[in-house]
Amino acid sequence: MPKVVLHPWIKELHGKMGDVVFKRLPNGETIMTKRPDMSKVKWSPAQKAHRKRFKQASAYAKAAMADPKIRAMYEKKALQAQKRPRDLAVSDYFQGKNLLSKK
């Protein structure tokens, strides 16, 4: 994969430009990919169900990150696991761990 070194005045690139998408990886590296064409994809019922469940998991993670006590717990746990706090919250939702209901 080619690497590009940009001028120091460009601090960050993310988002899309035409058919090109700039993504920042968890390790801080930025990559550039072609935007996928999903216009002709037919989702199976299982895929639709999973997408719905992932949407719920994402909503849980957003709410968990808004609560200072739960966020602090996830940040501590994330440092140990070398992951992002939001990712751990999504994972917890899929494992049935709902910290918001314990309040």
C-alpha cells in the first residue's frame, strides 16, 4: 500500500470527496479507499436484523458515553484492553451487559 506524506499544515483528513473516502484507523493512521457502491445490494432478513441490533448497540454506546460514571469505567477498561471506549460499550451490548439499567 502506498504511503503519502502531506504538508505539516494538513493536520487531518476524514470524510468523503467524490468516490474517495478518507478513514482514520484506531491506531491513528489515515487511509484512503474507493467508496463502495451499495445501490444494488439486497439485504437478507438476517442482515437486516443484525443491522437493526447494531443500531440499538450504537444507541446504547452513545448513551453510555454520555453518562460520566459509566464513561470513566469504559475509559479505564479501554486503556487496559487497548481499545476505544465506545467499541467496548457496543461489545457489552451484544453480550447482554447493560450498565445503564443498573442505575
